[in-house]
Amino acid sequence: MMDRIKELAKSFGLPRLIIAGFLMALFIISPFAGLSITAAITDVAGRFGQNALMVLAMVPMIHSGCGLNFGLPLGIIAGLLGATLAIETGIGGPVSFLLAMLYSTPFAIIFGWGYGKLLNRVKGSEMMIATYVGFSSVAFMSIMWLILPYSSPTMVWGYTGQGLRTTISTEGFYYHILRDTLAIRIGSLQISIAEILFFALFAFIIWAFLHTKTGTAMTAVGSNAVFARASGINIDKQRTLSVIMSTWLGAIGILCYQQGYGFVQLYQGPMYMAMPAVSAILIGGASVNKASITNVIIGTILYQGIVSMTPSVMNSLIHTDMSEVLRIIVSNGMILYALTRKSGASR
């Protein structure tokens, strides 16, 4: 029995056991700190629904050997373009959300194709280049948000009638379009089934794709490029396809985030949004060359649980705001840990 427990603990990984134990301790302590457990569960569940798709966006690029997608802001920008175009039409409700997905898709494909071509030219340095791609694209779009010809009074600056606001509300468009659909409410506990099903749909699509012939070829490229080339697989094509998929998932992911959060954040908003997604999938047990849907689910729950619960409990106990410090420790600490263990994050 003990050997079985040790084997399960080893397969789950010591870092995740420590983080999961710490998260459980926070839930146990929370009533003594004057916090509601049901409210905490609602917060963690909501954060999972908002962020899980952006964590899922890491999987295709990891499978193809492109590493962690630090250039996720490029996909987020595609989603922001789709969101602003949908709001520009003035159509509200579910149609607005569908339009945002529709409009963001061609941008994601074009951006992902160019991004993939760039990464194919810098093999071995993908993650470093991806970081600069993300930062430079955000800086470029900070200029474009000011000069693009939008005219919706919901979005443009009121005193000039030109240039988009820093923050745009999704109220009246697709605010909580998934969060409030099929929601389970028991007292202060609320869990959105629609958000979970929305993530499950895309997770199934990625899982099914990775089990197709093309998906298997993509995995082979990431596992052993020499063997893949000898088998007649076009390595650059598979890598570019994975980048397009990752960029598209990032675009859809930010739309899911916006409907739960309630706002579209432009300009510098997407700058560091890749870090929580990278941190979550690494905490979930992925490495720079191996990832699964299970890693996405576990990592998102653990990361969002720690990020949301720790500041609340600590603030209640010692009356000090530690949220930013803890976010930096969790994100950068887990990234550093995983990047030093390329053969597997469970060590």
C-alpha cells in the first residue's frame, strides 16, 4: 500500500504535491480568517473558466518542439481585434461573442503564420524570440489602437472621438455570456457549467487532433526532429501549424477571459499575460517538450487557486497586501524550476 502511494506521489510530482497541499491548507484556514469557503471556490472556478483556454494554447507549440509560447500576446491581440470589431458592429448578446470569435480567427491565422515562419528561422532560441515578438507586438498595437478608424462611442475617447480607450466594458455585448449560462448556484457558491464545457470542447478538439495522423507527425517533430525528417515529415510545416493553432487558441482564450472579467484591456494590457499561462502549465506538470490536457487542468486550478486564495487569506490574517509579490514568486519561480528540468517537470 505504501509503495503504491509513493508511486502515485512520484508520478504526480513533488512540486505539485507541495502546491496542492498548500492550497488545501489555505482552504482549511480560510474560515478561521473570516473568509467564506464557497466564495473562494466560486472565485477559483471562475478564474479557471477565464484562463484555462490560454493555458491550453501552450500545448500545440510544446508538442511541435517550439517550446513555451511566450509570444501569446500576439494571439491575444488577434482576439482584441476581433472583440473591438464585434463591439463596433453594436450587436449584443451571444451573437456579439460569436462575431468576436469569427473576426479574430483570420487575424490569428495570419499572425500565427508569420510568427511560425519567424520561429522556423531561429530554431533553438524560440522562447527568447517569442518573448520579444510578444512585447514588440503589444508596443506596435499601442500605436495602432490610437489610429485605427473605430467610431463606436462605447470604445473611442469621448473628448476627441478618435482612438480607443484603455479599458472597454463588455456590458451590453458579451458580458458573462458563458459565466451566467447553465450556472449552478447554491447560496454563495456559483459554478459556470458553460465555461467548463466551452473549455472542454476546445480541449477535446486538441486531444483529438493530436491523435490524428497530422497530430502524431507534430508530436514526432517535437520528440525527435531527426527521426521525423527521416520519416518524410515536413518539420517547418508542422511547426508553423502548431504556432497557428496556439495563436488561435490564445485569441479565443482572451475572449473567454473578457466575458468573465467584464472588460477589454488594450494598449499594455496583454504585455505580461503569457506569464500566468506559462506558469500554470508548468505547475501542472508539463515541461518545455512535453504537455497534456491533464497538465493544463491541474496547472490552471493550482495556479489560479494559489493566486486568488493566498492574498485573501494573508490579508485577513496579517492585514498586508501581498498579492503582487506572491504573483511574481509563483510565476517566475515555477518557470525557473521547469526550465532547468527540460527532460520532465516531475523531478
